[in-house]
Amino acid sequence: GGPGGERRRQRRTMAAAEEKSFFRRPLPSTCVAFSSAEGRALFSAALAKDSAEPYFALAEQFTTQAEPAYCGLATLVMCMNAMAIDPGRLWKGVWRWFSEDMLYVASPIRFI
């Protein structure tokens, strides 16, 4: 036991997790990171040309996908909420709002 044993156990657990998982993924070379200097320049240019208007409604509705395979559902939820589409049913409490769990997925997540 002791503190040294616990630290060794934590290091082994972390090493095992790193072997079987990943933290973030690099963007493909054809993509530009939004927070990079080039990404900021592109966004500034879009603002200057008044062609970034849809960004603001989408940014207000930003959501992180609940499951790695559900990126399409998260995108759909963001878009429907940004367009102020009423889902016609309750989300939480008295609020009507789209969330991923409200959308029906016919296949189990392991097949998505």
C-alpha cells in the first residue's frame, strides 16, 4: 500500500488508458482550425464582408455531442435551435428545446 503504491497504480491506469484511447485528433491538412491565426483571419474577413451572420445564431446554440457517433445529431440540434424551430414537446421543465436525446435513432449506437 502506501502513497507510493497508489501513485504507481495511477500511472499504470493512465498508461493503459492512453494505449486504448486518444485525446483530440489532429485536423486533416485540408481544414483550418478556427482558433488558429489563419482561422481568425478567415473569420475576420467574413465579418468584414457581412457574410458571417449565420455564425452568431449557431454560436448561441453550441452543443457538444453526447456520443462520438452522434456528431450529425448534435449538428442537427444546433441548427434547429438556431432557426428557432419549436420541437412541440417539452425538453426539461417547461422548456421546449431540441436535444440529441429527443431525436429518434433507429440503429443501436454500436452501428452508427
